Amino acid sequence: MDQRVSFITLVVTDLEATRRFYVDGLGWEPAVDVVGEVLMFRVAEKVVLSMWVESGFVEEVGHAPARGGILPITLSHNLATARGVDTVLEQARAAGATQIGEGVQREWGGYSGYFADPDGFRWEVAYNPQEIGQSVLP
């Protein structure tokens, strides 16, 4: 098996709220938008972030997703500067993000903050000056 990820799929409770947040609020351009079913974004050259309505997940996977509390996963949006982190956190706030943590200097040498999307998925917005952090920048 090749070492790669092609799709990251998040199960959402309200696809229309998700669309308002990511498309209307953050200005993302959908690659696929099937009303009532799925919303997909190309987030890297060969990586798609898919927002799948919960009923479709249950039908295909056979189990309802776990709900409640903070999910044990984060998605990260890396930027070239600490100022960029603050700008994106402000955009997320304007788009209706909740549980926004201000950008702070981290002990690992970077600068980051977090926000939650309408379903509570946590996004880290980060400036990582280390080689691995710089390698993921466009």
C-alpha cells in the first residue's frame, strides 16, 4: 500500500450549515456539491476533504458515528507566517466558528490557534517554522 491519504471524510449533522460555514463564510470552492448528500473540496493536489451527511454514512458504514465531547482528531491549516494564523482565525470567527482559541506561541517553536466548525471538528491554524511545517506550504 502506498503511503498517502486521498480523501478525508467528516460526517456532518447539517450539510447546509456546513456549506454556509465553508463556502459562504470561508470562501472555499466546492469540487462536488450534491445537495442533501455530500460536499467535497480539493484541499491539496491529490487530497479531497469530503463532508458527508450522517444518513449516508450510516447507510454505507452501518453504524452511527460517535457524538458528544471533543472528537479526538484535528485538521490543520498551515501558513507561512504567524500573522497569517491570526488572519485565518479572524476569518473563521467571521464565518461563525465557535470555540476559537487565539493564536499563541507554542513550546515546539510555532504559533497556532484552534477553532471548531459547525459540527465541532477542530481546525488548527498554524505557523510551523520547522522543515516538516514548511514542506506542506503551497
